[in-house]
Amino acid sequence: MTRIFSGIKPTGHLTLGNYLGAIRGWAEVDQYRAESVFSVVDLHALTVDHDPARVRRLSRQAATLLLAAGIDPERSVLFVQSHVDEHARLSYLLECVASDGEMRRMIQYKEKSVVEQARGGSVRLSLLTYPVLMAADILAYGADEVPVGDDQTQHVELTRDLAVRFNQRYGHTFVVPRATRPEVGARVMDLQDPTSKMGKSHESGAGIVYLLDDADVVRKKIMRAVTDSGSEVVFDREGRPGVSNLLEILAACEGGSPEGLSGAYESYGALKKDVAEAVVELLRPVRERHKALVADSGYVEGVLRGGAERARGMARPTVDAAYRAIGLLPAVADVAAVPEVVGVSGAR
């Protein structure tokens, strides 16, 4: 059976972009067609300055929202990354296979390092190496597929390269995964800056619809969305990024194609109104389910505890095999082996 792995980073409140681009597909499609492993990848949140209490709070919120969105813990494995040691264990082995040049070519590192240097600061080493940890997240589970947005494709390509290189040097150990992407809604853009991705960690939330925003807040943000010069509703990502973003959101919410939907509107106002109502109705059950889960904290804790146990059982054989393949001495399996080792040492 096909196995998939995907994770979500708790660096901010989850957004409509996260839901349409990834989470809804996990819940409605992926977990029914494949053996699914989903993780809140909290170790990745440590690559930048952070408030420890906020990371813990957002990690729990992300896990709760995944359940609210329809991830079924009986059907899928849901856990927090730091609860499974195999991620960190495998990451170091892959660092021994990766090159400095590969890391420095990663787009996100290049972009963030330029920003920090312009501010007179520096970036953490973990920001340079975290794509290797991401590769470990995937390879530890023998994932065949990794559902990602366009901006994460480079990371999956790196994962493939590291898996192939390790297999060639040390013997076949890892499944070589492939990236998969949803056809619609893979990259929802900021409502105030439709040339930028709707990111959960932006300083201003004016152009971001958060999954836990009240209905009136959602409507207000969408009705204030930046459009384009002129008034014709046309789908054109390059020439009309604002209206095209709204059409893509509507298509992702209701089905159909952005091109086809564009012909149904004569004004931006009418389009915005329909998009707002479509998003409100899409997110209503998620918010209601989240509220119920927050009131039952023991359930969420139990899901994460059980998910971590299952994840460890899945990842450990692969990671142990990688340790053996790369040349590390196995740990003493049991007490009975100890006298033999001591005896050899004493005789010498």
C-alpha cells in the first residue's frame, strides 16, 4: 500500500492557505487512499527566534486543528515530531551524506539569510540544515509520496537526492519518495499582497484568513482584498493576480475551475461576496469541531501519545538499518552479551 508523509510547522496560526493547499486533501483524500503519517514538526519551529511557550501552544493547536479538519487517528498516524527520537537520529546521518553547497542553494535559506544580513544579524545553523531534518522526517517512514505545495518541491527533490546517494554508497535502505500536489488551491496568496503566499507567520494578518477567525472577520478580510486595475473579472495570474487569487479560492471551496468561474461575475464586489460566504461555510465545521476538541483535552493528548508510539514503531526499523548500513556499531542487544565483551577485554 502507498504510504505518505506530511508535516505542518507550528510557527503561526494555521490559515486558509494551509487548509486548501494541504490539510483538506490529507483529510478528504490521502488518508483514504494511502497509509498516512502526519506530524506537527515542532523541531522545525526552532530554526528562528521563538517563544517556547508559544511553540508549545501552537503545536497543540495545530494537532487539534488537524483532528478538527477530519484527520482520523484510527486511520492515520498523527503525532508531534519531537516525541519520536528517530527524526533527530536519522537527521545526523543524512547530514553526513549532504553537502554544504546543497544546503546553501536552498531557496528559503538564501532568502532568509539575505534578510537577516540586511538587518545586521545572522541566521541559525539549524536554518541551514533543517532541509536535512525534513528529509529525515520523510525517509524514516519509507514514504512513497509527499503532498506539498509548489514552494516545498525543492525540499522533496533534496530528499530524493539524499536517499539515492545513501542507497548507492551504503546499500539500499530508503524508499525514494516523490512529491504530489493538489490541482486547485495549492498556493493561496495573501489577500493584501496577491503576489506573496498566504503565510501563517506574516507580521500583519490583514491579508490572511486564519482557520479560527470568526465568520465576520473572514468576511471583512475578503471584502477588503486587493484586486486589480479595471473592473473585468478575468483569470490571469500574471496580469490580474488579485482577482485570480479570489477565483482560485472560490474554485477550491466550491469546485470547478477559476477560468470557468470568472465568466459568472461582472464585478469584483459580487465575486468577493461569494468568496467570503464560501470560505465561511467551508471553515464553519472546522471551527465547531475545534471548539469541541479543546473542551476535551484528554482526547487530544491520547491521540498524540498513541500516534507517537505508532510512529516510533514504523520509523525505528528503517533508522536502525541506516545506522548499520553507514557503519555504526550496533548497541548491545541484551545483558547476556555483556560478559562476552568484558571477557575479551580482560583476556587482552
